[in-house]
Amino acid sequence: MEIPEKNPLPAPSAQHLSAEEVLHPATELRGGQSKTAEKDTVRLTERGREFKAAAEQAHFLPEIREERVMQLKRQLEEGTYRVKGHRIAVNMINETLENNHVLKHIDIEA
């Protein structure tokens, strides 16, 4: 395929349209009649509304948990921070199992 011209397409002229026609475009029907374009609507399920509310609340949370960072810094400085190897191993195994499950569903060999 070859694209002969790389310039953007000119914008359609709206000079001949009234403000009402620009704000509320009409769809032409057979016989020259016109019908105001219908608006699309979306309805969320209860779960969708809960997800939306949670996402909106998450937007207000700080990206960095300053209290936790300070706690870990203090533990490192005092020499009291302890790595929990068992917890790390369990999380690694769980993540591997989840990845394998996803790969099976998208037809990729694990």
C-alpha cells in the first residue's frame, strides 16, 4: 500500500451550519426528513459502580505511603529490619501460578 500524500486532511467546513446544527446534528432519513441524532448511553452494573467508586477514591490516595517508607528506613537504620524469606517465596510461587493460569487462557505455552 502506498500513501501518496502525507498532509493532514482538511477540516470539514462548518461555516454554512447554524449553531443549533453544530450542537445538535440531524441524521437524514429517507424522503429528506431529518431526525435528531440519538445519544449513546451507558449503564453500569452494581459491581461496575463499586469499581468506579473505588477507582475515584484511589485517585486521592498518595502514590507513596510516607509512613511506611519512614518505618522501613527506621528499621534499616536500627538494624531491626528482617527479610521474611518464606513470605517472599510464597508470593513468588503465587505469581508464577497466576501467570501460568493466564498463559493457558491466551493459548501460549507456559
